[in-house]
Amino acid sequence: MKNIIELKISGMTCNGCVASVTKYFQNISDVENADVSLESNSVTITSSHPISIEALQKALPEKYTLSESIKTQPVELPNEIESDLKQLFPLFLIFFYIISATLLINRSNLNVSDFMYDFMGLFYIVFSFFKFLDYKNFPDSFAMYDPLAKVIPAYGWVYPFIETVLGLLFILRMELQFALYATVVILGITTVGVTKALLNKNAIQCACLGTALKLPMTKATFIENSIMLFMAIWMLLA
């Protein structure tokens, strides 16, 4: 059984506040998930044990205020795998379109190397596009799990541009060695952060598609990064 409590919260003004509030709640030991909504000014807390409003309020800075519970109930949560698959449907759909486009581009002469270069190029371009949709709030979400973005906040601001440049290099077949090494380093760092978040069972938002789409950090996120790392390492060795 899990305990779910839904509260009203005031003081949030932007998605950056949402990311900050989510992080504060996740630092509470019994909290397994915190779903913060700017639209409804509410937060839904899922915990392994009942948590008082007072304990939750103490975890927040004074600018954020919790009001009385909208609803509190013990529930039997749906199957975790089914829930993740449903939330990650946009990610799988985007992968389907990228793979389909790559196959169409290489339909006349299907070559493994060209397929991988085009796939990685389209991957970077598409994923950077979604980050630019809500560019001002992306760095805060990205810094919640990327080790380098945590230490150097400016890295989160330039990351979408890095993805765009790498995507163009792969598609145009320019500086491929540099692009491959950069992919190994950049996605390697991010994968370390993703792995750590999964091992710690942190329920945080994945910033792979920016903050325009709310995706949970799950094993699928790890697999997504691993595919790109595998392709880059494969091409370097080849």
C-alpha cells in the first residue's frame, strides 16, 4: 500500500519553481514521488508511510506555502511497468518516427554506418527541438540529474545548442570523429546521473525532451542514452 496526499501550494510562479519544489520534496526520506502542478497550484505526494503537512512544509522555503489536504488516501498503485509505458508513450513514438525517417533516407542503399550516422543526427536534432520549446526552464530540470549541469549551471543552458551542432555534424558527415567522441563523453556523463537517479529510486522528471513534455526518469531513459552510446562506441571501434 502507498499513501497519497494532495495539497494546495502557493508561491510558485514558473516551471523553475516546480523543479525546485519537486527537489525539496524528494529529499524527504519517505517520499517516493512528488507530482507538482503549476496549472492547479497543487502537489500530489506518494509516500511509503503517512506524512504530516507540517513535515512537508518544513522541507520547503518560506516562499512556498502548503494548505490543507484536498484528499488523503491509501491506494494500491497500478503496475509500475504499465504506468511507465503509458507515460513514456511520447518518447517511444518519437523513436518510431526517427527510425522510420532514417530508413527512408537510406532506402536506396541501406548501409549500417550511414544508418547510424543519420539516426544519431536526427536524434540530436529532434531532441534539441523539444528542449528549445521551454528553453528557460530546461537547465533547472536537467541539473536535477546531470552531474556536470549540477556543478556548472551554464552547461544546462548550452546543452541544447550542443545537441543541435552534433546533429548537424552527423547528418552532414562533418568532423565525425569529433562528434562520436563528444557523444561518448556527453551522454556518458548524463548516463551516470540517470543511473544514480534510478538506483536511488528518485522520482524526477526526465529532461531528455525538455520540460514541454513531462516524462518520468525511468529505465527507458537509461536505455535511450545507452543506444546512442552503443552506436557512438561501435562507430569509433569500426
